[in-house]
Amino acid sequence: MSDLVSLFVDSALAENMPLTLFLGLCTFLALSKRPESALGLGIAVTGVMGVTVPLNQAIYTLLLAPGAWAWAGMPDLDLSYLALVAFIGVIAATVQLLEMVLDRYFPAIHAAFGVFLPLLTVQCAILAGSLFMVERDMTLAQSAVFGLGSGFGFGLAVLMLSAVRARLAYADLPAGLRGLGITFVLAGLMSLGFASFAQMAAAQ
């Protein structure tokens, strides 16, 4: 149990997708203008990663990994080259289901996402979760914790950035720093802070 807790903390802080690994920066920057949309994005990414990473782990282990078809008398069959296609298909189906649910029950959140919700299908942070799972040979439980932790870390980072950006909306910034200028500066400063978690994890 302690290993799973440590994995959750590491994936959320030490290996934070946008601020440590620099993945998923497109939606991270675009949807951090308002805390409401940032919270919705964090919940959506956490939900999608929490579902797709363990589901892709099961698909890879049972169908695609070398030797997965040994039970059928085909021990040499290796379908791992189809992993990327399979992972993207699972992510696309999950995002489509999420979009349908939001459109039906939470239209305000759906409208806040705009065109960015379908883009979660090709969001590199979400795909990276499944690819890291394969690379690190995680079990089903580990992949579920890793997916939830990575999504939570993404949500935490985008919510923190949105809170600071909302406060700076009332600040008298130089013309050259308004908009994305100050956003890049803030993201860089936050990245330095999260890098300290990575250094702490590496020292252990």
C-alpha cells in the first residue's frame, strides 16, 4: 500500500506532466485563464487518465504484449506494434463518452471547454500516461494509481496557474507581459518549484 501511495505522490508532484515533464502544455496554457474552466479541465484529465491508463494496461498485457497469446497456442505472436493505435483508440472513445456526458448533464462546463475537449483525444500528457505504463512495466493496480496521480497533478498545476492568472488580471503589468507573456513566466516559476520535488524523489 505504501508503494502505491508513493507512486501517486511521485506521479502528481515529482513527475508532474506539465511542469516537470512539459507534456500537455497546449490545454494547460489555453484553459488556465479562469479557475472554473481550469477545475473542469483538471477533473476531465484525471477522469480520462484514471480510466484509460489501467484499461490500456489490461489491453496491452492480455492482447498485445509478447507472449500474450500463449494460451491460444501462439507464444511467439507479438502485437506490441499496435499499442499506439490501440491506446489512442481507447483514449478517443473515453473522451467521446466524457463529451457526451458533459453535454447532457453539465452544459456550462461543456461550453467552457469549447474546442479543447475533443483535443483531449490527442493530448500528449494523456497518451504519455499509457506509454510510461508500458515502459515501466506496471501492474494493473500501479497503472490505475499512476493514471489518477498524473491526472491529479495536472489538475493541481492548472488550477494553481489559473488562480494566479485570475489575480494578475487586476495587476498593472507592462504591456509586453500581458496575456501569454506573464503566463509563460508564471509557468516557468512554477516549474522550478515542482522541479524541487523531482530532486527530492531522485535523492531517495
